Amino acid sequence: MDWAAQYRPQHLQDIVGNGSAIRQIAEWGRSWHTGVRPLILYGKPGIGKTTAAHALARDMGWDVIELNASDQRTKGVIEKIAGAGSTTASLTGTGRRLIIFDEADNIHGNADRGGARAIAEVIRSSLQPIILIANDLYGLDQSIRRLCDTVQFRALTTKTIAAHLHYICSREGVDCDAAALQQIADNSGGDMRSAVNSLSAAAIGTDHVSTAEVQTSQKDERTSIFELIKAIHAGADDDILLRYAREVNDTPDTIEQWIEESIGSVKDTEDKAYAYETLARADRFIGRTYRRQYYTLWKYASALMVMGPAEAAGGRGIHARIMPPERWRKMGTGRKQKSLRSNIMGKLGETYHIPGNALREDFFTPITKLIEADPEVYARALYLDRDELEFFIGDKTQAASIAKTLAKERREEERGYTKKKVKKGQKAEKETPKKAPDVQPTLTAEDDPPEAPPAQETVNEVADPKPAAAPEPVPDTSQKTLFDGF
């Protein structure tokens, strides 16, 4: 059996490390009631975020509905699975369901179209506890982040990891050198799951694990783009920078865009110009790589793009938040605006039964004027969300205020409907008469049956009856064969 799965903690008290985060989660679970904000658990992979969510559900006796990256997470799927589970489970009164969105920062592209907006809607209308799990907090859509509270999970210390590995070895009857355990812990990068998998691989076919087995089984570690950017601005050695550039799981053109975005933190204008000049030279090598299909040129591009900006930064470090390239945000904004306009036109066309062309050319401006005159009324009638309302009135603050008011109204309506359904069910149970069991009296051989009272003869004096007319025969209309009635 997979050791990572076999030794996964089942309860919050069994989780090693991140004590503060575990206490926050436990307190949130104990005090949860309808209206409490969801939690976002964020941090590096393999440090216990998903395990903690499932352990909380187990400790609280909650059922779990989970959507992760292996599932399709489009708007329709999220509304069907998570949305229905979050609003209908309380009708039965049998308990709560924990809704878990794993890898929530990885919802993007056509495969998950509309997923982020659907998650935000589920959060606003949910009657059940919700936990979102992410590696990168800022990879989550802002509309989701502002609706949740956050809990940070930090990388585990090597001491904590080594102690847990020693516990596993003792349970499995494997003799493992302390140096080997320390080596696995050092190479894990604070990732407990990675460390346990490395130990499992090193112990295959042997009862004794030494540093030799660890070296042959150790997986190829990857470097994140954030570590590379930090190393560039910290003035790391050229060899380290080149190794990091090779280990980052991105192509050189993508790495170049990240580095370009970080150059803005360089204060000196001459140094900044030099950094951009070396990036331009690296870009020429990247272009030649794609034109000639000669990928050996990538190593020259990589050397220029990391060593030039590192020299320009001068080892002063980067004090601003490392963010994705601005052009990506602009491209995403353009796609978002296009999708927003499409959704608005669909709602207006469906409500007013107007074809798309006529709506755009003749009716869109008058409808906009009407919405601007009374935005709350039309937002309620057309079910406009905050972004759609802001599109019409151009006032972000007013749109947010109206959307908040309408969301509160909908939640109150849903709670009232839920209470009404529960009371109606309870009332029906009380009013349903209980049928008494039929009890037949039992007679013994000595008992005599009760005598019936004598029948009294009644004589009614009536006039001589007239002979009754014979009834007319009724035709037989019942079907006797397959062909009768045709």
C-alpha cells in the first residue's frame, strides 16, 4: 500500500506541524453556523491542507463533497454538484456537508469556463461549510478571496519531517540510518508527502535504508518561478541561476516574461536599461529557436535572461510582491469583458425576447438608460451580479452595495424557504394519525359465541306494484382479442 495514503492523518490532532493553522480550522469547525465565511487553506503542496480539511469533516461528523483538478469544474458542473449540495442538505436536518474545492487556484481555461464565478455564487448562497484549498493565494479570483477568511500552511521543518519518517520506519519494521532520514527531509523542501514517497521508494526490496538507497531513489526536484526570481534579485551565483532556470517547469519564453515583470523593482535607470537590453538579446535567441526548430539555442537565451538582470539588480533583493506578467492580466481582462458582454446579452434577450442583432442595434442603449435610472430594481428583475451591474452603471462601489443587498435578500428568502419546508414536514408528521393495530378477539373452547338479537319482521304496506320494465341489454364493450375495438 502507498505509505503516503496509509499514514495520512485521520484526525486534526494527528497532523504534524502547522499547529496554529490546525487550531484555526478546529475553532472554525466548532463555531460554524450559517453565514460564517468559508476558509481558504493555502501554502505549498504536500504540507497537509487537503488532509486537514478531510480530518475536520471526520472529527465533526460531516459528509464531504469534493471537487478537485481531476474533475471538470465548469459553471454547470459546480452548480449541479456543489451548489445543490450546499443549499439542499439542510432540508433533511440530518447533518452538514463540507464542500471542498481542492486546487481552487487552478481553475482556468476553456475546461473550467465560468468556474470561478460559479464558486463565488455557491459561497454567497451556501447553507453548508465550505473550504477552498490553493497553493497560490493570489492565483484565486479576487471575487472569491474577498468572500473568505484565509489560513496559511507553512512548509514543515526538516526536524518534523525526519521524526515522522522515523515513526513510519518503526511501524514498517525498516531499519533506516538517521543520516538517510535527514537527507530525505532536507531534499523534501518542507513537503511531507514528497518525503514519505521518497522513503517508500528507498525502502523497496530492502530492510535497511542508507544514504546510498536515498540517492538512487530521490526524485528530480523542481524549482518554482518565485524561487528563481528571488535568486536573481538576491545576487545568487551564475551556476545556481542556470540550474534554477533549468529546473523551473516552464519554457524560456514564459520565464522571460516573469523576469521582465520583476525588473520594475530595479531603481537605477541605467541598471534597468541594461536588464531590458539583455532580455531583448535573450528574446532574439528564443525567436531563432522557434523559427529554426533548433532548441540548443535555448541555453543561450536562459543564460542571458537570468545573468543580465541579476547583475542589474546588484543583489539588493526584491521587496515587491512577485506577480504574473501584466500582459497576462490584460489578456484575461479582455476575455472576461467579452464573456461579460455575452452573458448580459443572453440575459436581456431571454428576458425581453429580443433577437441579438436587434438588441445590440436598437434596444441596448434605452435599456442601459433604464438601468442607470433605477439600478436596484433592474438588478433584481434581471438577476444581474456585481460585475454585470457595474458594466451598466459604471460605479463599482454602488454596484457592490446593490449586489450585497440583493445577495442578503436571496439568502433570507432561501433560509425562509428552508425553515418553511422543515416546519411543513414536521407538521405533516404530527398530523398523520397513527393507525391502531387490528386486534381480533380470541375465543376459547369454553366460551360460547354471543347470541345475535332476534330479527324483527317488518311489514310495509305498499300499493300493488306495477310490473317493472325489463332493462335494456347493455352491450359488452370489453376487449377479448387483440383486434377488438378497431
